[in-house]
Amino acid sequence: DDCAQVTGLAVAIDVLRAFTTAGYLFSAGVERILLVSGVDEAFALRARLPGSLILGEIDGIQVEGFDLGNSPFLLPRQSLRGKTIIQRTSAGTQGVVRAVHAGPVLAAGLTNARATAAHIRRLAPPTVTFIQTGLFPTEGWGDEDVACADLIEWYLTDGPIDLPTLARRVRLSRSGLHYEGPPPSSPPADLDLALCFDCFDFAMQVEKKDGLHILHAVIS
């Protein structure tokens, strides 16, 4: 709700699962990801961009008419190379779109935390703000995103890094526990893929152009 207050460099974090999924999309050869807020917006954008695919969910469930759900495990990796993906999720993409005064904006999960920190060091901003998009403290949600923010901060400050403890935090978070007996839209393997610490060597940066939020992979 307070994303619009953020200025300067911002890192939007969604471990389970938007920006974990985004990382696996880029690793499968996706050219760009267009981040949107609304379902109707996603459909309208697909109509404008022949060959593009819509990926996303509402409350974790794939939206009827979307081409893909927000599951890294279920991605058809062999058929994604060169594609444009339109991504709409309940938390991650909302954090990016609502950060209207921030810039540059990065997207991160545990899978590219080290690369994100390296890119931040290269940009050398005066401040860094972490937008933990799944964080709802009064409802008990979001420690998986806080854990990711902690990891990036440790990389930036050369602090002590305890990956096993971070992994336990993610698994025991309210979102993490959801994968113990989830519906098919949230396969347990998604949690394992989200916990592949630093398996990608790229940061993900948002380009704002022609009214779009275009996510690109950036090698630091």
C-alpha cells in the first residue's frame, strides 16, 4: 500500500513466486517480461502483441484464459525462447507497478540475490529500498520475502550469511507451508526451485517505456 512513497533505487521482492518464476523464464530464453497489475490489462496487451503469452494468477490460482500459471516448475521451458511474457500476479507485479516514483526498480528472489546485490553495487545508489511484496505482518504473511531482503543486505554489507537458516525461514513461512499440501497450481517443487540460492547470474531490471513496465535480465 505504501509503494508510491518509495523513491530512488527499489528492489521488489517476491520469492513465492512471481520473481522466482521470472528468473526461470529468462533462463528458458524469454526475451522480456511485461509486468502488469490488472487482468483486463493483461488480456488487452496480449491482443496488441501477437505471439505473446500471459502468465499469472489471482490468489495463487491461474486466471481462466491465461496461457500459463505462476509456477516455475510447470513452465514449458522448451517453447519459451524469444517469447514476450505478460505477467500479472497478486503481489510481485503489484509492487513494481505501484512504485511510481522509484527508479531504477529491480526484481529479485533468492535465485538471483547475489546478482542483484552485484548490480546494486555497480549502480552505486545513495539509498536502497526493499519492497517485500508479500509482507503482511498482522496476518503472518511474508517472511520469505524478508529473508530474501536480509540476504541481499548481507551481500551488500559483507555481513554473515547463513543460508540454511534462511531456507528454514522460507519453508516455515506461511507461504512456504502452503506448499506442503497445495492445489496443482502450487506444486511442492516450486518451493524447491525458489530455494535454489543464486542459481542465476543476472539481475532483473525494469524499464519504463511507452506506459509499460518491461523486465529485462541484466548480467552484472
